[in-house]
Amino acid sequence: MKYDFKEIETKWQKKWDETSLYQAPDNADPNNKFYMLVMFAYPSGDIHMGHFRNYIIGDAIARQQMMLGKDVLHPFGWDAFGLPAERAAIQRDIHPADWTTKNIGISRSTLQKVGISFDWSREIASCFPDYYKWTQWMFIQLYKKGLAYRKRGFVNWCPEDKTVLANEQVKDGKCERCGTEVVKKDQNQWYFKITDYADRLVDDLDTLPDWPDNVKTMQREWIGRSYGAEINFSLENSDLKIPIYTTRPDTIFGVTFMAIAPEAEILDSLNLEGEYKAKVEDYKKKAMTRSDIERSAVTDDKDGVFTGKYAINPYNGEKVELWVADYVLAGYGTGVVMAVPAHDSRDFAFAKKYNIPIKVVIHPDKDTPLDVNKMTEAYTDYGVMVNSGQFDGLIGKIAIIQVTDFAEQEEFGCHKVNFKLKDWSISRQRYWGCPIPIVHCKKCGTVPVAEENLPVELPKVKDFKPKGRSPLADVPEYMNVKCPNCGGEAVRDSDTMDTFVCSSWYFLRYIDPKNDSVPFDKEKVAQYMPIDLYVGGITHATGHLIYFRFFQKFLKDLGWVKDDEPAKRLFNHGMVCDSNGEVMSKSKGNVVSPIGLMEERGVDVSRLAMFFTAPSDKEVLWSSDSVTGVEKFAINKLFPLNEKLRNSNPDLKYYFKREELSEFEYSLYIKLNQVIKQVSDSFDKLQFNTAISALMELVRDYDSDKIKNDSFNDYLILKTFQLSAPLVPHLAEEIWAFAGFEGSIFKSNWPICDESAIIKDSIVIGVQINGKLRDEIEIPIDCDQKRAEEVAFMSDKVKKYTDGKEILKIIFVKGRIFNIVVKG
RNA sequence: GCGAGAGUGGUGAAAUUGGUAUACACGCUAGAUUUAGGAUCUAGUGCCGCAAGGCGUGGGGGUUCAAGUCCCCCCUUUCGUACCA
């Protein structure tokens, strides 16, 4: 039989489709299910190497889980709203809806050619009303709970894309999508109050042992929880309280000035006078025009202006200068900081520049005092409190607690937890997104659209180009509605939602994709959730992967889902680069299309090449050399094994006994079981490269001429194909049918290791002398030290190094090593 | 700056988690076969050395009978983050 991959691959893809092989059952056994999720795709029309890698990893696992007898859910869909579609549509002068629909078709048929085991009956697209109806429903639930709110404030604005961006979409001060420098803009915006979930989002990371540590660390840092105190300073000659947040209340006796962010609201309450007022106004203007990049640059060159006002430190009654400085962040804490130059490097730089006093209140320890006059930088570590009145002598964390407790007693402060995480800005002034289901009524204010009137359909308009406000605002037939509350004249909210809202709950919709009365059926979701394995790129670590956890928690609070966390295990595959290590991109012209590769070499060989060339979590530098070795293996070694079948119909659940097989046969049986174990382990770790090398060894050791037992021969071959099936599904399925089986190989049972076969009765171990390998000996597995010594000392090589030398010690580790320590 | 990874042959990479370093491939070198081959097969392939032997997992220390693996200090590199008080 010739290996004609084109024929084989087309044949089986068709058959799989006809028999709905990958259709997940509607009634799954919650104790025996496997939800295999890959991140749904943006339908750009072409599938690149990164997608290919992502999907074959999920595919191999889904197929193995099928063979393990699980009810497997392996769905796919389209993250179809968003800027790229709009941009592409503008470039080509077609409507985003048409462009997207067309591309979904192209992308789907391409993926079907790759033979990924997706359950296409559950396909969803976030831009279709039957899906976004429920995205709007989610918005309304959040709104009802006070978790969706509108506020005016400074937002990230991309001048190129003419829309607001979430903090998560700003990288290095630039728009993640187009690279344009982001500016601040004062806008009325919708937010999701994700900060209400900040604690749970941090704490529950500890319940996810199968998430990569780097992602958990990134999320922890992004959420940025810190423990400290909020302390009220007071304005001199005024009742005004000026609250500050600090993580170092133990340094509070060292405050020599205070600094207020230029945008901080409290600045307006200070009633500045005369020249100070003008100077501060000037400074504010200047700060606002500086870009984020400039302002966030960490330098020692801090600047600010004095307000002419003074604040009183509640601990010691000291009067300190009140400054405005743009190194203070308006959006964190209270927007005001107490400045302790001796113990904070930023305050130190500022104090030096403006000749503000520096006062030491912490010593590294009792016996090593700090000398202010010799300090060239702030001492920021913990230490012993000094010059701090009744708190002198207190140390580190205890000091912090006691100082804060005092503030609570005296009622001018309290313990306080703060987060770097900000509420999620979700309004977008763009056309191609999910409309916000809110109506603005002059009488009633913001009113949500009634749930029975969802979806608020996105009108298909001709002019969808961005112009600084939502293009929908210029569509009167969309905008002008009756208020759902009072029936009076009202207008819709013209913005659309961030696409990350659409992708925050898609994994739930897959489970019940056609439901028209609720977003999903709770019972059905309970059968398949949580996601057992979620595979995707690392890029979403602090965006989508926080958002979808937030949604899951919110839906749990509403009683829609039962788990706190959506995904038990997360796996980030490595990137695919070209052979020079450059990320593949159209502009660089170094894109290798997986489609071309598969047309030339076949899907299965392409999959093998991608799997074999590097472990799944590592970056791959793709080169056509990656294909050579595995192609030879597949075509010349693995596939031709079918010719060695002897039609003996072996019982694949059987475990052979030693006496049934010849010595060679039994050695192969041992090897087979070792390989079963290794391949299974490799699958658990998603390290398919080692699974393939194990299979290569097994096939290498196979020798038909030396096998007399027909049943064993076929057993070995069929197990080999079963083990290969998740990696090379078409090839394996072909042989399975050729061998005479009726059903799919993916309905057969994944091989289970015969443990008794891999317990060897003798073993070769190394003999070391003073830690250096000198010889090997073969000894029985349960050999005691005495017997091992006898064998070891028979060796000439060992004698050579031990004769005439004093033996100090012998270390014998059963099954591992024999080490002799000699003197000299 | 801070945080988290990574560093093993000419190359992609293995290493049962402290126990024979370099499995499996690519490449290369010989040879065989072939009209030819981007084919196949056989042998070799960490470095130094004729050999015995020595040296070898970024560098330097350490723990141990034994270290790629554990500890300390550096170097390089990737990713994340960026004045979070």
C-alpha cells in the first residue's frame, strides 16, 4: 500500500465529518468528561503557523482523551468583532460584516483541511446577533449589580484608531494594535468594576496548581495588591483632610513634604492663592501635555511646584510643604503621597532638587545609625524606628501594624489594601463591536434595554469609519428610541464594547450554542465545566485570562456556574518564528504558510514536524529541515508497518506473559510497554517531541523476521498505531481500517502499560570509582550490596583503580549506581 | 530598576527530578548500492590526545560518595512590568 497522503487525508476528513465523530454528547458524564479549549480565532482568512501549532496541540490531547473514553468537548469559533476587521474592511472598501463572514468561511474550510477534531456543530461567532444578544445580556447583569458604570475621567486614547483603550491594551505607552502613542483624553466611559473582584482574582490563583507560574506571577503583579495604611493629614488653618496611602507608615515621622498629582481632584479644594495658583495651573497644563511615555519614565529628574500651602502630620503636628509633582500617579491610592526623602528614592531625588529637608527615622539596626549628611541615596529597607516618639525601637512589619493601629485609635487613619488593577474600560468609539444595550433618557438617566428586547442589533451602515466618536452616533434611526422606562424621547448609547467582553464568556456558550432563551443552560454547563485544558499564547496573560476569570466569578455569584475558576489547566505554547528567530509577519515577508506545507508534505507529516522540532512550550524556529527526519520516519518506517500485519486479530486488552514469547519478542514487549508509559507521560506534559522519539525507538527495534508469534506481531503494530493516532490521525485511521476494524481508531482504547512487563529482573548499572564512571555491571534487580560487590570487583577495570588502594566507602543505590570511594 | 524564565555537541533537543550527560533527530564524514537523486543502507560523529588517559552542561565558588539538576556570587539572554509611595 502506497502512502498517498492526499487521498488518505481527504478520505478521512470526509468520513469523520459524515459520522460526526467529534460531536460532543449533549448529556456528558461530568465525572468522565474532558473540555479541551483552544482560544477562538480572529477570522483573518489565513491560518498561520502559530494557529497551526496551537490547534494541533489541542487536537492531539482531544484525540487522546477520546481514546481514554472521555466525553470530549473540543469546540471552535470566531472572535469576530474588533478593530482588525474594520481596518481590513476600510482598506478593501467592503463592509466589515461582509469581510468577516467571508473570512469565517475561508478560515473554517482551511481548518477543516487540517483535520482538527473540532466539533463544528457548536461553532459560534461573536459578531452574530444570536451570540452578542447574550454579550449584551451579560452587560445588563453587570449593570444591575452595579458592576457596569459610567464615569467621566481621563482615559487612554489612541489618536490613530480614534478610540479608548483599556489599560491592558496599552503596551509601553503605545496602542497594542497600531503602535501609536496613547494620549490622555477626558471622556465619559463605561467601566466594569473588576476591582471588586481583585482580592478573589489574586487569592484564587493559589487554587490553580496547573497554571504556569509565570502567568500567575504576571497576574499577581498586574493586580498589584499591597497592604498599607490610609492616613489623613490636615491642611493648615483649614478643616480639609488630605488622605494619603502608604505602605510604609513606619516612616511617617520622616515626612518632610507632601506631593499631589497634577490631576488629583483634591487640588481644587485647596483654594490656592496668588502666584501659587498661577504656577500650579501652569504646571498642570504642562503635565497634561507631556505624553505618558515621558511621564512614566523613571528618572531622578523629578519636578514639581510648591502650592504655598502646608499640611500637618497627625503623628507629630509638624508642618510640611505641600507640592504638586507629576511623579505622583493620580490613579493610584489617593493621588497624594506623604514624602519621606530619607526612605524613598523618588522623594529623595525630589528633596535634593528643591532643597527640602531630609529626616532619618529608620536605622538599619540599633548599632548602625544612618548619617543624613553622608546619604547619597534613600535607605528603603525595613529597620528600627528612630526619632519617632513613642514608636522608637519598633521594627519592620510590627512597626507598621502598631503605627497604623494608633491612627485607627485616634481616628485619623486606618489599615488599607490597595490595587494597581483599575476598572476595565469597555466603551469603544468604533463601529464593529457589540452595541452597548443602554438608553439615555433625559428624565430617567441611563436605562438598560429590556432583556426581552435584546439584541440591540448593530445596524449595517455605509459609513463606519472612525471619526473620534462612534459612527453609530450619526445614525438617527439607530440612536433615537423611546425610553424603556418612561416611554419618552431618548437616545441609545452610541458606543460599542471592547471585544474582550465578547471573549470573556464564549467558552460557556459552546456548551449550549443554540439556546435562544438563556445564555446557556446551567445543567449543561455543569456537565462540561470547568475547562480541563486551555491552550493558547502567552500574550493574553494579563488581559483575556484575567477578564474570563472575572466573568466566571461574576456568573458564579449569580448562580449560573458552579466553579470559581473557568479553567483547571492552562498551557501556553511557544511562538513560531522563522529560522533567524524573527517573529513571522507579513511586513517582514518571512511568513511560512502551514497550508503550503501541508499541501506539499501532508497534514500528518506537518504535524509531526511541528511536534518534534521543540517541546510545545518553547519557541520554534521554523525551517524546512524540521520536516526531514519525521517525514522519513512517517513514510519509510511507520506507515509501511501495515505491510507486516498478519491478520491475526489479537486481543488488544491482553497482557502477554513471559512464557508466551521468545526472548526477542519479550524484549520488544518490554519496550512497547515502556513506550506506552513514556508516550502517555509525554502527553500529560504536552511534550510531544519525546513521545515521537519513543515511537521512533519502538519502530526501530521492531524486526518482523524475528517475530514468530503472529498475534504478538499484530498486537505490537496495532498498539504502535494507536499511540501514534493523536499525532498522525489520518495515517493511523487508515491503517486501523486497513487492519479490518469497523469503527474509528479514536473510539478504540488508549494503550495501558503492563506494569509487570517493565519491572525488569536484571539491570545494568554504572560502577564509579571516586565518582567517575569506570565500568558497567549487570546485576539482578533485587541484588543486595554484597552480591553487587562481588560482581563489581570481578571487573578488570575496577581492579585497575582499586588494587593496592584503601577502600574508604562503598555506596550502592539499588537500581541506580555502585560507587567505590578509595583513598588517593 | 524590579519580577519571572532560560543558557547542555555544528543544529533542534533528551536526561526516570541528586545516580552511567548528550536519548531521538538534523547536519557532517567515510563506505555500499544506484544511470541519476533533495533516494536507500552501513559505520562514525562532545572536546583534547597516537594511546593510556584527561576535560566537558554560560563563568567562579560551595554542599555531597555522586551536581545539568541543590546553595551563593557573577555574565549573557528572553519575557513581563514600569515612578504603584
